[in-house]
Amino acid sequence: MHINDAVFLEDLCPKFRLRQWRKSIHKFTGKSCIYCGKPSESIDHVLPRSQGGLSITENCVPACLSCNGDKSDENALYWYRKQKFYDPRRAMAIRAWLEGDLRLALRLLQWANPNFKVNSKIYETDKQNYKAA
Ligand SMILES: [Zn+2]
């Protein structure tokens, strides 16, 4: 392999994986904001990166730009409690998500919004990938 190719691949692969990962986060909730249910246009770090929050599924939730921007560096659950659209079921879902229990989180989101469809097929696929990793 040419030395330049190696550099190129090193550069390309993490970006590709990051994009796939971001996509899968949105897929979990059917591209809806975990806080308010509007279309999710961004990934929100529950514990902000400025406070040492990691870019892992347990710390990253799908959020609309409005919620993401408004929350800023505040504690997610504390911020969420003050919102007009606060729903205790969603708060529980966020908590479950942070604990890595995505299945419970999605059930709670479904409870909060009967129109919300859980794509269990995607969930199973991702779980397998997670195990393999
Ligand atoms: Zn939102």
C-alpha cells in the first residue's frame, strides 16, 4: 500500500463510521427529538463535551436544533424539567437512554407518543453490531 493511501484511509474510516453512528442515533427514535418529539436535526450531548461528556450512544440523543441550542451546556434533565413540553415519560426515557437501556427508552417514548414507531429491526441490528464491536 502506498503511504499516501494509508493516510487517506485513516482519515476516511473514522468519518464514515461517525456518520453511520449519527444516522443510527436518529433511526432509534424515527428521527424525532427525544425532548419535544419534533424532527431531530442534530445530536445532543446530554453531558456536554465541555464537561467531559463522551461521544457515545449513552451520552448522545437525537434532538431538534431548537432544543439543542436552548439547552446549551445545561444539565439535560434539569433543563428539560423547565420546558413547557415536559413529559415525565420522556424524562424517564432520557434517563433510560443514559443508562444504556435503549429498549426501555424507546418503550417510554412510544408511551409518550402513540404515533411513535419503534423500528425493532434496526434496534436488533445495532445491538448485534454493538456486541461484535
Ligand atoms: Zn426538540
